[in-house]
Amino acid sequence: MSEARPLENRVAVVTGAARGIGRGIALRLAERGARVAVIDMNLEAAEAVAVEAGNESFGMRLDVSDRPAVDAAIADIVERAGRIDILVNNAGINRDAMLWKMTDDEWDAVISVDLSAVFYTCRAVGTHMRANGYGRIVNVSSASWMGNIGQTNYAAAKAGVVGLTRSISKELARSGVTANAVCPGFIETDMTRGMPEHLFAAQLEKIPMQRAGQPEDVANVVAFLSSDDSSYVTGEVINIGGGYKL
């Protein structure tokens, strides 16, 4: 592998990769040499990112909260690409509401996509990686895992991702598989750019660096954790937020 392309000949799976942070991660992994399975509910957008990524990358539509569909998709990727070396769980949704207003459906939807889906993909891909004796798993949590007003469902799910990641890192370590979590803070995406100007400014005030992060800021850390340079890093939770505190 060349120094400029440390992920040459690696196969990566990135969920929620059609836009925002996931798109940034997929493109950065491809830039480093990986062939990327771009996973998203929006097939057209996923395929567009795959074309942009190059390296024989490909898009796939997948509802990551559908366990049988996840198992089938992972098996299909292994058959198509030969193996999976890198898994990045980025797919996630928000259904914000105060505790006394949150419905069962809002709770269940977020737990299903933001936590249960991470378990499904880690189990399917982790089993494959364990058999191969190599793998890199990076789960995208959030600064909100420490708790945030109006986000009991989201915070619970993202805290669950941290605990899941630390547990599987211990289970898979002897098999040459690392597992780490990253926690983005206030990142500039389509969603945050749509915020009222005064709310956007209020968020910036919480950040010592006084700027919003970019998807590339997250992608750079994920790319490191996906490479052999991070072979002795596992079970870690890395905040990416310019010093952002809730």
C-alpha cells in the first residue's frame, strides 16, 4: 500500500452515506484507496456518491433497521467484493421531543435506526471480520450521548452505541479487529445550515474554536481509525467538536 493511499485494496461499508457526514466519510475512504459500498435509503443518491468515489465503489439501498435485510446485504457485499475490511456505522435519524411529549413511535424509531441497526451490522460484519482475522469498525455516536434536552431517545441510542462499541472491542480484539466510536459535535450539514441564523450563532458560541465542523473533519478521524496506523487503538470514544460542550 502506498503512503498516499493507505486503504488501497480495502473494502469499506459506510451506512447513511448519501449525504452529509456519511458522504464525507465515503469519499475520504475512497480517496485513501478503499472500494466503498455506499449504503443509504436513497439509492439514487448513494449511487451518485459511489460514482464520485470511484475505485469500483457501488451504491446500495438498505433499511439498516431491518435485520434480515442487513444480513442479506452484508452477504451480497462479501460475494460482490470478496470481503469487508472496514465498517462505518453512520446512519441515524432524529425525532426530537420533550420527555412528556415523546411518543412510543418516536422512541422506537430512533432506537431502531440509531442503536439496533448498529448491533445488526456489527454482528454481521464482525462475524465475517473475525473469521478473516482483520477488521476496522467505526461507529458514529454523537456529543449528545452525554444527554441533551429534547433528545432522550437520541441520547439513549448514542450512549448505547458507545457501550456497544467498547464491548465489541474487547470481544474482537484477539481476532485482529478494532472497534472505536467517534462523537461529532456541531457539524455543518444540510440540516444545520437550515437552522435559523440566531440558533446557528448560539451553537457557535459553545465551541471554543468558534466555527462549525465540516464533514471532512469527521472523515479524517474515521479514515485514521480505518487504517493500519490505528492498529493499537480500540475501544476508544473520540470527540470531534472543536472543544464543543453541551
